[in-house]
Amino acid sequence: GTDNEDDSGVLSYVRVWYGGADVGDNSNGDSENSGIEINGITFGAVGSRTVVDHCEVAFNLDDGFEAFGGAVNLKHCSSIFNGDDAFDTDEGYRGKMQFLFAIVDGAGNHAAEMDGNEDVQPRSFPQVNGATFLKAAQPGFGDGLMRLREGTGGE
């Protein structure tokens, strides 16, 4: 979508537990999974008039929440014990996230991974306020609690 104020409805008081699936071809056997998994809750170019509040994703195979572009706002959301990132933004996401909670254990990677396309506009510009991120100590795993990469700004 091209409308950052799109209204795609309401997602309120929703829990997604034990979701996700590996949907890619892993016939080469190089890794534990194919790298093509389903997130707990995915937003694709969803606008800011969409209501997302009091939602939780837990024990998902891949990311808890992921936003590809758009400007959807998240409030009071938790993402715990997922297989990759708790909150992931990409592809020019420009929304706000407030009152987030994440626990990342040894199976996960980051509480927040935020990136965009290095030379493509618009760049991602997530705004996060009031977040609590916790991560289990992982010896030899120095990738960090948050990963902010190319093509993203933010507040």
C-alpha cells in the first residue's frame, strides 16, 4: 500500500502461541531451517489508522512481530521466547511502538532488529517508547539485544 494512514481494522487482545512454520525448501541440509519461516504476526504496508494493542506472540518459530513498510502503531505488545527476533521492522516502516516487552532466550536472536533497504526510499524510521527488553546470557553469542542496521533511523 501507498497510504500510510490506511485502516486495516483492529487487532486487540490477541495471543499467538506456538505458531510459525518452515515453509522453504531445505533440501541442501546446510542449516537447521530454510530461512523462510512464518512470523507470529506480520504487517505488510499496514497504515497508522489500524489499531494494534494488547497483543502477544510467544514460542513462535521465527519473529514475534514483523512490519514490512507501512506505519502501523503497536501499543502494549509482548513477544517472548520466539525463535528469531521479538520485534522486526524493515522495508521503510515508519510507525510507532509503545509499551513493548520482550524476553529473548537461547533460541532467539534480538529483542529488536530494525533495518531497511540501504539505498531505497523511504528509509525505515521506527519510533520506540517505553520498552523493556530482556535477553538470556548466551556465551559466545555477541550479536546483542538490539540490532539496528542499514536503511533505518528512529527515535
